[in-house]
Amino acid sequence: MQIAYEIASDLEFLTDLRRDLHQHPELGFEEERTSAIVARLLEEAGIPVHRGLGGTGVVGTLQVGNGTRVIGLRADMDALAMPETADRPYKSLVPGKMHACGHDGHTVLLLGAARYLARTRNFSGTVHFIFQPAEEGRGGAKRMVEEGLFDRFPCDAVYGLHNMPGLDPDEIAVVEGPQLASSDSWYVTFRGIGTHGAKPHLGKDPVTAMATFLSALQTIVGRVVDPLQPAVVSACSVQAGNPQALNVIPDFVEIGGTARAYTPEVRDQLDTEIGRLARGTAEMFGISADYRFERRIPPVVNHADATARALSVAREVFGAKVRTAFPPSTAGDDFAYFGQQAPGCYVWLGNGPAVDGALHHNTAYDFNDAAIGPGVTFWSRLVERELSAV
Ligand SMILES: [Zn+2]
Ligand SMILES: [Zn+2]
């Protein structure tokens, strides 16, 4: 892989910065330190900065020449509320917080590209460097959009990147179509009539209804959704009764879970069917059910034109190590909100083998610094090619 001199000579700085961010993880909408560093480095590179969009979000805008095309590149900055267990010299200094998804790396890749592009200015057009807060389930992208991200900074295309263990650090996957699933939450409350555990006939037992509901839940994916369409329904929380009161049948049971899909149709289907099953089960047992389906993040679906543009750059930078087929993830990413505003493409940059089996959101996960050079080069060439001077 060819890494430009200006990028290669910045790698030591970028690696130190990545490790510094790793040591100082901040949760969603609390990225005060991280976003201050981002804004300062952009300004030092001569890039005008807009602070405070979406709370701690930062947008840097670099305009060169008279090209009219505008693109947005997005990096997420937040960490996770979990302890770091692996010993490393730059281990998290904040108890209970760590960069277990590699967003420290994403931040540095985009900063590296901004620094390179501001120095070399070998393109014609406008690039917005979008540093997003709160990707991990706290709604950072949605808030940036609601606060006018694309009104202030309209984009003809928008790109996102995530590190991916299992691919080499000099390898990338650029694939058209679904990349990440929708990520929605659902809530069911079965309301019965609490009674003595020895006298169930005097009440209406919601616990048995809950058990019937849960044992039937997977029939939605197995029997209702098209077998060629991926879908996941999981119950992840069940709250009822009290382990200190084993002779009491409770009044109600609360169940919550997640639902994942790759198309709006299947997403609607999961919403409808979980509700139908909850109400039908309640009816069966003569009790009632409250149901709520909360739409959190749409699926990330790569647009054909943006994907073709990213793919041609990937082939130029990564040579033969470009994958055009890669299984979509059942995780979600709120980059989906950006992809609803402009043609979007979300790519997977290799992070090397999973060290000791540690994958995303594992207490030992770490971004691989060997991916900094390839990642910065990809972002930089994408801008130079997308906003071609010729
Ligand atoms: Zn994550
Ligand atoms: Zn992530």
C-alpha cells in the first residue's frame, strides 16, 4: 500500500493521539475533552470549525478551489460504560469507561485526513469533517440532524467507516446494500391480578402468560418473516415478582427486548407481530397487555452511487485487499440517519485478528494502530477523487 509522505510522517503523532484518546474515554454527549481536542487540531490545520452541533459534535469544513460538489465524512467519538480489563500502557484512566468499539481510532483517522488535506489541498470542492457524539445508543446522529446538520452543511454524499476485526488492517470491505440492521426496542407489560401463590384461581397469573409469549416469540422470525430476509427478535429483560416473596403471584410482568431488520418492510412486520403476539397471549389468559415498539435506529443501507465511488477509491488504495462481499452486521449504527439525508456509503476497515478473541464491546478490545495509515489514506484519497480537480 502506498502511503503518502505527509501521512506517513504524521503517523507517530496520530498514534500517540489515538492512545491518549483511549486513555480518556468519554460517554455519549459527554465528549468535552475529545471534541475540544478535535476542534483545536482542526483549527490548527486552518480548517474553520463549528462547535456544539448535537451537544459535543464538531464539524470542520475545508473548501478548496471552485468545485461545487460537497461531501461529508463522519467519525464517531464516544466510548462505552464498561471497564477495560486488558493491561496496556494506555489503558483507560476512567473506571467503568472504555473505548471498546474503536471510536478513538475513528476520530484519529478523520483528523489525520483533515490534517493531510489541509496541507496538500489537492482537490476542488468542499468536505465537511463530521465528528459525531453519542453513537452508542444515545442518539448523537439523530440529534445532529435535528439541530440542522444538513441544513447548515448540505452534502451531495456522506461516508462512514467502522473498524472490523477479522479483516487485515490493510484490508477494506465496501459493499452495496444493507450493512447494519435497524435497532429498535420493544416493551410488553402483561397485567393480571396478583394473588396468593397457593391460590392461583383467585387471581389472573401474568407469569404463565409471559412464559407462553416468550416460547412463541421466535415463531415471528421462523414462521412469519420471509426466510430470505434476515431478522432478529430477542427478549433481553424480564422483570416480575420478588425472589423474597415466592408465595406471591405478581400483578404484572414487564418484558423488553430488541428487534433487528434490514428493510423497512420487515421492520414494520416485527413491530406488528410482536404486538399481535402480546395481545393474543393476553387474550388467551384473560389478562391485558400494554405494548410499545420504539423505533431507535433505521438500517444502514449503502447507496449504489456512493458505494461505487468509495469502491473505486478502495481499489486504488487497498489493491487486491478489497472485499465487495461481506456479511451485514446485526448491530446498528446511527450513521443511518445521515444516510437518509444524502446518498451514503459505510465501509469496514480491517482491524487485524481478534486478539484473545476480543471483539467489539469486549472489555479487552482495542483499535489497531496499524490501521491508521490505511484508514487516513482511504479518507484522503476519497476526498481527492470525489472532489476531483479535473
Ligand atoms: Zn459499538
Ligand atoms: Zn462502533
